[in-house]
Amino acid sequence: MHDHPLARRTCLITGAGSGIGRAMALQFAHDGAEVALVGRSADELEAVAKQIRDSGGIAEAFVADVTDAPGMADIVERVVAQWGPIKVAVANAGANGVWAPLDKLSVADFRETLDNNLTGTFITLKVVYPAMKMHGGSMIVVSSINGTRIYSNRGSHAYSSSKAGQVALVKTLAPELGLDNIRINAICPGAIDTPIHDKTVRQGVEDPNGECADPHTAIPLTDNRPGEPEQVAKLARFLASDDAQHITGAVIHIDGAQSLGG
């Protein structure tokens, strides 16, 4: 791969203030992209943008909630006005939400998780599409092994449903967007060392990372050590680059064989 695979490409990343989104932003900027950082926390976004600029990169922070369609559309307009057509869009923002047995999981909590993870992804892709279709590009959706291979984590009903929905959305959009030379792929991480697990609300279920974890959640490749956000970012960099120019509609797992355990 050449030294700057994303040179002069405008990239928009949601959930860019921490975890996987932050790692992607740093990686993309390192590879020459102009990076639009989108998220809820102005302080987190500004810290990432400053780190990128201090390293000689180009980045701007944009505060928004991905469930706010008009707000997201406004950000896309501002990004295009500043840097030109968006070539890469990463729908990464999301939350674990509430994990609870069926009788304890409220309808409101279920809807909130789907709204954040699935509807937010749909809105991100929808508002970016007009800024991408004339020139083509790459869309990347960050899903999870919990929506494709592992369904035994107790109480993950809302989260897993939202992640499975993201994968279905990627697959239905791939043939349609391909007509506009837009590629769309899903990344499905397993356990990754990020703060998202600390924000999970558990009601009547064990911590899936604790002593009562399902045996299928072992990570053979790393002796149970979780992956790093930077590893996911490098996969995203590949999918965003021309090296992946014939890949679309793919669902790529990055989990150290966690989801293939016996």
C-alpha cells in the first residue's frame, strides 16, 4: 500500500471522539485524509482534532447527534463547502444501551438502542449519499459480532438486533449504491479495548466480560486479550482505500476468532 492511501480525500467519521472512532480519525489523518469528526462531546472531538492538527494533519470537529437528521445534513453541507465532496463516510457512532432479560427490558430502552445504532446509521448514510454519488467513494458501517455470530450474551436483545439490522442495511444498499460507484462494507469487531463496555447498563444480567462470561467469548488468537482500536482502524483504512476497490457488501469480522469458539 502506498504511503498516503487517503491523500486529499474528505472523510466523515461519526463517534469520532473516543474508542474505535478516534483511532480511525487518527489513522485516516495520518494517511492524508481531511477528517470531519462528528460526535456528541465537543471536548472529546476537539482533543482528537488538536492531536491531528498538532501532527500536521487536517481535521475539524462537528458536534451532532446522529439521530438528528437535519443536524447531520447541515454538517455534511458544511464539510462539503469546506473541503469538497465526501469520499469516505464511517457510521461508527452507537451505544451498548440497556442489556436486560425480556421481562425487564422496556420498550423505551429497546427503541432507544435501535434509534442510536440502526436509525443513526441510516441517517448518516442517507445524508452523506448526495455528497458522494457524483464522485463515488466508500461507506463503512461498524457493526458487531453480536449481530452476526454470537447471540448467547444474556440481555443483548436490543444491541444485537440493532447490529444485525446494520448488516442487513449494508447488504441491501451494496447493489444500489454500486451503480454510483459507492462501496459499502460492514466491520464486525469482537471485544475491543474501548470505554463502550463501561457505559453499558445491565439489569438482571451478568457482565459479559466477567467471571460468568459465556465460554464462546474466549479469544483464541490473543489468549483472551481484547483487540485494539488501532487494529480496527487499519481495517477501515484498507476498506476506504483504492486497494479495496472491488469489495462491497462484505461483512468482515475482526475478533481473533472469538466468534468461532467451540
